[in-house]
Amino acid sequence: MTPDAILRLCTAVFGAPPAEAVLDLVATAAGDPDWTRSLVAGLHDEGRVAIDDGLAVSAGPAALPEATVALARTVLAGLSPGCRQLLCVAAVLGPAVDPDEVAGMTGSTVAALLPAWQEALDADLLRAGDGTLHFRHELLRRAVAASLPAALRNAMARPPEKAPEIPAMPVGRLTAREQTVMALVARGRSNQQIARSLDISSHSVKRHVSSLLVKLGCTNRTEVAILASDVLQPGQPGDRGCP
């Protein structure tokens, strides 16, 4: 539809020329006749516009009319499940369509989703140009996204929470002797038992334990023992005299 045709349609349905904000919303259909008529009729039927000072202005909730969302559901119903999933995820993540991001969100790969991408392109729901993919028009994208429950839209649009970063244990800073002492501490050995096992003095064991506390940022032997399972590799040297 031409801009003049859209203006005439809005004026006839609303009973007054559309205000700029209303016309901007209708323009998101990019002149697509079916989508433009659905949006204009929905805005009128659901009381989303009111006449103010001779112009049809926005009124009521900002969400798209149900008639427009219903049109999106009808379009999606004619597609394969994989294509529907792809379009819904892309619509929520949009307005730019990023194949890598969509693949990551769906737990797939871009290559595995090629049939679904091609189906969406063949149906003229997505278009390619200048090395990018985009929905045929913005109203289509918004309506597809709105066809999902709000809880799902919000969950997908929200950045994933990052797991707290756990600083790497400085195992490279431990000497071979310190790693051996650490393994024995993790087994519950006392300083005297460690000294007998390694044939060194209790004073030397105490010095090694103190060094472990500093290097590992621990405050006591229990914390050293807890960290040992993460720091030490299987087969770490242990005691040779204590069972």
C-alpha cells in the first residue's frame, strides 16, 4: 500500500486523520496490505485510538492488537515446528536476526538449522540483504514475538545469568613437596604423621602448611583439605608410611 492509501485507510477507519505516532506504528507493516489492514482494524476495534483535537491518537495499552497477533499465529501455524521455533526465538532476540545467537538459544548450530532458515526465506517471512537477515517488516517481528506468552519472551530476552567466576587455584605456585603435604593434610594426617611419612622434621611440615595457607588463601587446614580435591591431580604423591 502507498503512504496515501494508508492515510486514507486510517482516516476512514478511525474517523479522523492519524496522529504521527499512530501513523508511525502503522508504518511498521511496511505497506503490507494484510498486515496494515489487520493492525488498523485491531486498533479501532480494541479501542486503541481516540479522537483528540481532530486527530486519531494512541489510547489504551501499548501492546499490539489481538487481531494482529492472531494473524501472526495463523502464519506460524502453516510452518514446520523447527521454523516456528526459529522465528519465535529470532523475533524475541531481534530486531536484528543473528543466526549464531538463534542457534545458541535453541541449543543447535547454524548448519543444523539451515532447512528452517530456508523455509522462512521461501515463505518471505525473512529476507536476506547486505549480508544480513531480517524480518519482512517490523510489525511481523513484533507480532511473532507477541504470539508467545510474556513469561517466555521475558526469559529469552533476559541476558543469561553468568555463573560466579571461581579463581583458578594457584597449583603452579606450589612446590612438589607442598603438593605432597597438601595431599596428606587432605587425608587428615597430623603434622607428626606427615613428618614421619616424609622423613622430615615437624618444624618443616609446619612451615609447608603455613606456606599452603598463604598461597591458597586459606585460613585453616580444613579449607586446604577442601581445596585439595580441585587442585591436586589424580595420582598425586601421598604418604608412604601411614595407612
